[in-house]
Amino acid sequence: MKILAVDDDWMILELLEQAMSVSGQHELTTVTSGEKAIELLERGEQRFDCFLLDIQMPNIDGVELCRVIREMPMYKRAPILMATAMSQKAYIDRAFAAGASDYVTKPFDFEELETRLTTAARMERHRARGTTNNSTVVAFKEILNRALRHSLSEPFEIQGVKRAVGFMSFENYVLTLPIANLFTASVFAVKISKIKEVYKELKPIEFHELITDVAKAISTATEEAGSIFSYRGNGMFMCFVTSSRGVEFEKIEAAVQREIASLRLARSVSSGATKVLNVVVGEPATMRIFNRATPLKKATSYVEKRSKELEDFGIAIAKASEPLENMDEDLSARRQSYETILQDFLGEGSADLRSRVAH
């Protein structure tokens, strides 16, 4: 994999070169500023598969460079890893908003860096399979359907959506945040209702597009809160917000639902009917200092509980209407019986009745 590393610290770049030469799996190019990186990319003499950008650099910092790279058509979906110190949490948020795929912390743990690069390589292969031209669209869709065939429970990377990151990146972000950033932070989950039915009805490429559209809806609906989120499989998204103050899950749920409606996420089922996609948002779970994995489990539990409550409520409403329907049926049957009796009675005495009316 061809990697472009950008850092104003030449010692860091030397360490990276040594580490890459030992692994022998990647081809590394280094530059010492954002300006030099942009100049190199605009010349187009080399094509890169992945980028490793230092966040804090003079003039053009890593976040701005990430944004510039994302605006280049050939790198719209290329993996971009940000290198940052643990104390630069605000920069990380900005980087994800600018389109970063993942981040690694300084000083580098080279085993972790290799893991991140391996994930990036997998993303790049997936992206490369998604490149085609109009003349091969039909054939490519069949290939893509096979390539995108995920199990329902499998998390997958969502490309091109602001603040959407891979689940490994999400967990890395949550588990390595400085303690000072955890006191007001929380996580909450968003779940697609009746996801098993939806999954069965759609082809792999359609399911992938649906998940991406829901991600876009979440991104727009949570823009003010600035949440970073990830798809974790089973129709569920996990969202992280720095401050839970003002985060009202019911309002977010309504906002996500509106965004989905605006994206026209109505799917046709085999019967020809149109099925509207619904989502459920669970209560936020407050982050904990000593056990950061627990809030993720709680957020999952909260959304499952709310989903079940709403489902049970819908069933209860349906059952509550059954006695009325039965009552209507019973009244209708009794009315028909009375009409039959009345008709028989009038039939038998019709001659006498007509005689009385005539007189």
C-alpha cells in the first residue's frame, strides 16, 4: 500500500520510515508540510492508497489538509489516518468532521499503527472494488452484491458521511479519550426497526445503500451535538457526544426520522407495497472513567428496551382494537338476524298489512 505521511517533525518521519522498512508491507512517501503535500498531490505524479497526517502543523494543519484531500475526486474515499497527541481531543473531532477515517496517538505504538494500516488497506481494497464506469454498471452491480454481502450482525465501514467512522476507530476513540473529556460525555444508540425483515427484503447493495442513507440522516440530525458515530451491525448505530447536556433522545429520534423521510427511504417489498423505514433512539448512557466499555453495553440495552416497548405498544394498540372489530361483527350479525326475522314476518302478513293500509 502506498502511503503519504505528512508531519512537520522530521524525527517522526524518520521513525515511520524505519518502521515501514522493517514491516516491508508498505511504500512510504514523506513530506514536512501541508503545502508540500498539496503540491505533490496536485502534480499527480504519484497515486496514494492511504494518508497519515499530523494534526498540528504550521500554516495548513492536518485537519485542513484532510479537507483538501477529500475534495480531490480520486481521494474522496481514501483512508486518512490522523496522528495526534492524547490531549488534542478537540482536533480529533474536527478531523472526523473533515473526513478522517481513523486516528493514532503519539508517541506511536507501531503494532497499533500496523493494525490501523491493515484496516486502512482493507478499506482501500473495498473502495477499489467500487470503482467502475457506466458501461459496466449492470455487471458491476452483480459483483458488488457479492462483495457487499455482509451478515446482518457484521459491522462495516460507511464511506463519505461526516463524522461516521469504522467501529474499531469508534472504540479506539472512546477507550483512549483523556479522563478530562469523560465527565460530561455520553453514548447513545440508534436502531432500525424490524431490521431482520428489511435485511431479508433487500439485495446486499440495496441494504448497504440503506445503511448509508440512515447514517446520513443521523449525521444531519446530530450535527449540532457534533456526535461521532459508527455502524456496529444488526441495524444499530452507536453515537458518542462530548456533552450530554441538551441531548434529548426523543427529539433526535424525530429529527432522524424526518431526515430519513426527506431521503425518501421508503422501500418496495415483494407485494408491491411501500414500507416506511422507522428508527428508534435509546437514552444516552453516561461515560464512566474506570470502565469505558460499560456505557456502550448500556446504550445497546437502552435502545433494545425502547424498541421492545414501542413494539409492545403497537401490539397492544392492535389488540385493543380487536374487541371493537369483534363487537362490530357481532352487531352486524345480530342486525342481519333481526332483518331476516322482520322480512319473514312482513312476508307472512304482507297481504293483511296491505289490506289494512288500503282501508
